[in-house]
Amino acid sequence: MNPAERVMSILNLALQGVSLQRDPMDDILEDILKRKNTLEEIRNAAQENMKLRLKLRNSVKAVQDLLSERTKRLKLNEKNFQIYNPASLINIDETFEIIHRIDSTLQQEETSINSLNKHYELQDFIKSHYQIRTYSFQIKKCGEEGCKFCLPIRLPKDIFDELKFIPDPMLSTDLEHYKDFDDLYGTETKEFLPSASESTKEDIPSGIINNSNIRKLINCTICNKPRCIFSKNALNDEKKTSLEILLDNVIYICGSPIAPETHNLYKKVYIRQKIHCSSPIEAVYFSCRRLKTEIICFYCGEKNELLEPDDSLKKKFTTIYPFCQTCKSKGYNWPTRGRIKVRN
Ligand SMILES: [Zn+2]
Ligand SMILES: [Zn+2]
Ligand SMILES: [Zn+2]
């Protein structure tokens, strides 16, 4: 694991052996909340109902404090983890004032990758001034003369020219350690993520990966794609609760197992491990009837700008998966299955 990935497993430690419960609100507010299932629904409700917004914030305060207290005690290389407060609405407005100097068309609610991709001025700016990785984000003056975004460079030119993006951690030739920072600084490096390479271990008994065996979905912390959790038999109430608690406590990333060996659900529930964040949504997700699923693009998992298949495609295939404009522009083909044989 590289240092950024190690952070994820350390973060899980703060969540071990702790049970969390927010403070109750009054009955009316609890009743409103009971009918909201997703965070998005809760956010929308709180947007309209100021009282709910304020009381809900108070209600989760103790949980946040507890988690913050536990997280602050974690360490990596003798350095304690730090907790930051979420951005206030004022902060967000101020940030957008600056973003609008780069691209005046971007709206605050456009948070998905697909919607950001449509803002070409922003994309141009990103390409020439950023280095974006899964776990890091760097921004630097581009140094181009006549750039319409960068203010003049204040550092002496020879010092500015020496400033490079921080390189990615790279494995050394012994494959046991990482290369020295000084050897890599200023060189082109590529992101190397063990979690992005296909896991070779996948010990799932045959017949389990089936749409009728999907018991729950979990979203990857990094790519946000839903991944299916399977079990051979239906889970009884005790196992269901056990799974809910497990999922509430785990920071899941594509390719990792779901139940640790010591857990009572080990070898009872399964998740595909030969996948990584760029793997498409599992085909069984689309045929799952047991759980509430969303119509999302087969490749990227986004629900914006889905395309309508035309009749000629419908005549050729028995199954046509949802497909979005962004993936089409990237050169992907319609995801389909089961070519219908046409007799001449
Ligand atoms: Zn620039
Ligand atoms: Zn992922
Ligand atoms: Zn897509």
C-alpha cells in the first residue's frame, strides 16, 4: 500500500468497536426524517425546512465530536490525523466567485464529473494548471506568458522554475519500498494504486453471483459506483443487522473484500474482488429486482445525460445497458448483451 492508501485502513481503526447514535429530535422532525432514505433526500428536506436543518445539525453533533475525538488519536509516521470543518456556505460562495473568473457558466449544484466535463473553459484550465490524482490535488501557476488566469509570478524566476508538482509514490526496484522523494521530484510519474489493480484473490463459490442473490449495495468511497453484495441464502434479521453495522463502519473501495476473516459474515456474504474503480457496473446490478436500484451509466455509474437507444440497436440486442453522453464522447460503445440472430 502506498501512504495515501494506508491512511484508509488506519481510518477504519477509528471506527472499530464503537457504536454511534445521534440525539433524538422532536417527534415531528423525526417523522419527517424517517421517510427520507438517502442523504440526498435528507439534504433536500433540510434545504426547505430550516428547523430540520438546525436541529439535525445539533442531533449529529455528539456523533461528530466522538468521531473527531477518535480520529484525532490516529497517527501515521508519528503524525496525528487532523480534522477539518466542512466548508461554510459563505466559503463556498467565495470559492465560486473565483471559479467564475475561470468559467462563468459553472453552477454550484454541478458536482458530478459528467457535469464538470461539459465546462470547456474549466477543463482547459484544469489541464494546464492542475495535477489531479485519486488521493491528491495540486494546483500551480502555469508559468506561461500571457496566461489569462495566472497573476504575475512573484518568486524569482529561477526559483519558480525549480518548483514542480509533487511526484506520485513509486515502488523501487526491490518492490518492497518506495523510491526516494528526491529521486522522483521533477520527473514524470504515474499514479500507482494497488487498489486499482485487479485483485487476484476472489473466492466466491459458483452460483452466488446472480441477480437474485444480491442482498445489499455499497458505494465505493473513491468512485462512488454501487457494488453488489451477494449471499447464497437470504439473510435472517440478525445477519441483516450485522451486515448493516458492518457497512456503516467500513470505508469500502472497489476490489477490497467486504467481511474480514474474523467477522461472523465471513464466507456468508461476498463481493466481487476482481474489480477496480474503473470497472463497469456489474451486469447483475441492472437486473436486480430485490433492491431499489437507480438507472445509471454502465461504464461510469453517473445518472446524468443518459442516451436513448435507437430502434436499430433494440432490434439487434436482447439487453441494452444504460449509457451516457460522456462515455460515448470518450469512445465507448453501447454496452449490450445477447445479440439477436437474424435469419436471412
Ligand atoms: Zn496560467
Ligand atoms: Zn471504486
Ligand atoms: Zn457514463
